[in-house]
Amino acid sequence: MDTKRVLSFFQEITRIPRESGHEEQIIAYLQQYAAARRLECKTDKAGNVLIIKEATPGYEDRPTVVLQSHSDMVCEKNDGVVHDFSKDPIRYEIRDGWMVAPDTTLGADDGIGIAAQLALMDDDQIPHGRIESLFTVSEETGLDGAKALKKGFFTGKILLNLDDEDEGELCVGCAGGVDTTALFHYKSKALPGSHVITRFGVKGGIGGHSGDDIDKGRANALQLLSRFLKDALHYKIDLCEITGGNKRNAIAREASAVVAIPARSENDVVKLFNRFVKEIESEYATTDPEVTGFAEPMPARKEAIDTATSRRLILALAAAPHGVLAMSGDIKGLVETSSNLASIKMLPGGRIRIGSSQRSAINSARKAAGEKFAAVFELAGAQVTHESEYPGWKPNMNSHIKDICVAAYRRLFRKDPTVRAIHAGLECGLFLEQYPDLDMISFGPTLRGVHAPGERLDLASLDKFWAFLLEVLKSVK
């Protein structure tokens, strides 16, 4: 299939800033797109946009289909890369059949879904019933747009979510999630005696999506760094500064800490760190082969975090649950419950914030995972809060749109698609709260490395995704 139109729209989208919570420019772009084509368009108070295109001749009696994608993207870049997501276009290249952003996220999650919707509505020759194209905001940071949707914003009872990342898959369910934040308060103390200031860090991790990639054995740079710092406490180090990770829905790829080492212990701490680096390089040689450590001298410091707080912080980070907590007993190979130790930031006013997220297809298990994380940090003296909770999407194996999609895929490609649930979070569970009669399914082209620099789109899978989308729309009755 000719997907040049889809790719052209996506290339336009890569030039539009659309970090979660800052979607003003992509909202304006969508509104201008609709106005230029004289399509009905409305925007709610949250910034969700709905563009309506009426049925093509001969398809007026078909049911309305809602096409949905989210307008925001995860903005991540490699350490040291100069890129301002608030104004700079995404730099990408075509490499071995993939469209890839080498140093940043590409935004194909979910920009390619947006592009498909725009290409479809831009072409009057494609047969379809009435279409309502929904573009939600701030999906990546809490599904805020989906939460804000009011009953009656759209009318269709069939929804195609274009946010899956594996061509050939039909997603019929997903996990719910919650964000858990721990906050430490510390006092600064004067550094005693003779000491050496060194920045220790972990870098080179693949990172990735905290749902889809949590079971792939990826290194969590923040937890690895805390492992070293815990052992280094034996040498009476003082912690001056610590930072790592970024987004709650991404596995931490990089982390570093500025440490004051007593001069008499410098050689011992350096030996400890070198041994630690060899250990992690060996441990992750298969699943995360570029992960490594680094150490560099730093200018003199006069103050550090007070001893009691730094010790409690380091021990809590080392103990924090991260990774797969349980596998599904119903669906083979599906992660049921997980936790992601996502980030740590130094804040003004003597505060240190730790961000995390927990996911599960089971509401009680999701709550328990959040409370387990909370318990570790409450024992360490931190204040813990939970926010941005969202429900899972229970699979409906009797779905009519699922049957239509399976048949359409089989007709096109002479094989059955994989029908499954995913451990990532989709907005579909929230849609059901306001639209309980919705019949939903999710699919998309193949993406890899989402939520991390190096994110890429498989162009051959884009051809198949586009052909499949058109066949489904033609088949809906």
C-alpha cells in the first residue's frame, strides 16, 4: 500500500512540539487541519480534539467508528545531547527500513496514529462510514485527556485505538496503573576533614517502556547506582547530590551521584566502584550490553546531605521494588503486576523526590504494589503519595470489532493475527467509564524503543498497518 501520505503527515508532526502537558501547538495544528478541509471540529476544556468526517457515498448506513490516538509524546534525550523539545524538531533518519531518532525519542508513540487519522480524512477516495477522529492529551503522564472526557463528546460505539506497537497484534486488554511519589526532606551539613569529590554514575542503558519492556531484563541505572552507594557507605562517604531517570513510564537509563570520599578511603572506594562496574557489565551482557559505569573528579564542595537522610535514602533506593512482581495466571507470557523505580530529583528547599509507577491488570494487585513501594520509603522516613491512578481494560473475547479485525487481517495477509492483552497502559479502560457500551480494539505498526532515545518505526509494518486499517473500516457493518 502507498503510505507516503501517512509518512508525510508524520514528518510534519515531528516538527511540532507536543510534550505531555504542552500540547498547545499540536492542538492548534489539528484545528487548522480541520478548518482547511471544512471538517467539523470541537475541542473540550482539557484540550481533547474531535474531528468528524461523514461517510463516503454508499457507506452512509454503516455504524460510526471512533479512531483514537493521543497527541502528546514522551520527550527523552541522551545525556549531553542539545535538544529543546519545546521548539526543536525531532531529528530522524531512515536506516535499514526503519525511521529512527538516534539521540531522542521519535514520537511515533503515538504520532504515527495521528498521522494515519489525518491521512485517512485527507483522502476522499477511501471508503468508510462516518468517522469521529479523537485526539487525547497528556496520555503519557496520567491519561489526563481520557479522564477529562465527558459523556457525549463523541457518539460512536466502536473505537479503534491506534496506539499498539506490534504489527500483527490485536490488543483487547491492558493493565491499569498508579504513580507513587516519595519525598525526603534533608538538612545540609558541612563536610568534615580532608575529602575528595567524585561523581559516580551508571549510563548506556537501553531503557524503554516501563510496561512493555519491564520483563526484558533491562538495567535500571538508578537502582544499580544505589547498589554501589549502599556498599560505599562502609567507607563513610557523604552524599552531596543524586539524580537519575526522568519520566515515570520509562526505565531509568542514566543516574549519577556526587560523593565526598574521605581522603584516606579514596583508593578503596575507587576499587569498589571498578569491581561494581565489571559486575554490572557481566550481569547485563545479554539483555543490556552497553550499560556501564563512569567516575569523574568534581570541584570542591563545602556541604553535603545530612548523614541520616542520605543513609535512609540510599537504603530505600536499594530496597525499592522494581521489575516484574507477578505473571498472569490466565494469559501465558503476560506480565500481570510490576513496579518501576523511575526517577530521583533534587528540589529546592532541601527536598529529594523519587518517582515511580506500578501496573497491574488486577485492581487489588495494583494497589498492593503501590503500597509495597510506599512501605519501603515510609520506613525510610519519606512522605509518600499516590496519584494518577487509572483502571485496566478487561478483555472482551466476544467483541464484534475483534471478530471483524481478525477476519480482515486473515483476508489481507493469509494468516491470523495475535489477539492478546498488554501490560502497558491504554486509555480504553477510562473510556469505558463514560461510554460503557464501547466495543474497542487497539492496533498499530511496529515500534521499538519507545520512551527512550533511539525510538524507531518499522516502515514495512507501516504499509501493513495502513492496509489493515482501511480494510477494517471498509468491513465495519
